[in-house]
Amino acid sequence: MKRMILAALTASALGVLGAPALAQPLHEGSPLAMLGRLQVQLNLNTSQQLQWDNVMAQGESARAAAQANFEQVNTALQSELAKSEPDFAAVAAVAEGVQQQNAALHRQTRDAWLALYATFSPEQKALARDAIKAGIENMQARRAARAHGPVN
């Protein structure tokens, strides 16, 4: 019984570690995702458009790599769970390595977005600011609505 509880706790802990990693490159509610929805309104020049396309491709590549990395954790966990005495420290080591890899991918993608943003004109930066500000306000409103729950 103790083993089953430990296994369930480890699996859920690894799931918590892995799920955010999948979302890191371009999470729906992140400022980068909010910027991503502005492409048409930003009226990018040719150079910016090329940089935009490269950043989007890099983000997708990072997301795919993060998913593949998470599969390594899942495979290690399943392998250990198949043993009579699983080595959860080994799974934790794999998870830590994956987390570091995914963090590096996230930083690379973030830095590419920031380099693109640095090329924006003041008007483009104002559009980005306003979109991110509105997105954050929407997220806060949704979070507040969930916190208060349905009113009876």
C-alpha cells in the first residue's frame, strides 16, 4: 500500500513539473502569446516579418522538444514503476535534467522575441503594450470570476 501511495505521489509530482514545461515556449496567457496575436496590426516590415517567422518556428520547435523531453520523464517513471523497488531518485534526476533543458529552450525563445521587440517602432511597441495590458486584465478578471465561483 505504501508503495502505491509513493508511486502515485511521484507520478503526480512529475506531472506537475512536466506540464508547465510543455507550455513554456508560448503559453496562451503569456505576454509573448498576446504579442503573437498582433501580427497583422503590427504592420511588420520585411526584416521584422522574417524575424517573426523565425521566432515562431523556433517557438514551435521548442514546444516539440519540451514535449519530447517530458516523454523521457514519463518513460523513466514507467520503467521504474515496473520494478519491484523503483528508484524514484533516478526519475527525479531525469526530471531535473528535462526541466533544465526546457528552461534553456524557454530562455532562447524568449530572447528571440525580445530581440524582435527591440526592432519595433514606438507605434508597434505601443500596440504591444496595449495588447499585453488588455490580456493581463482579461486573465485577472477570469481568475477573479473563478475565485468567487457561481453566485446563487
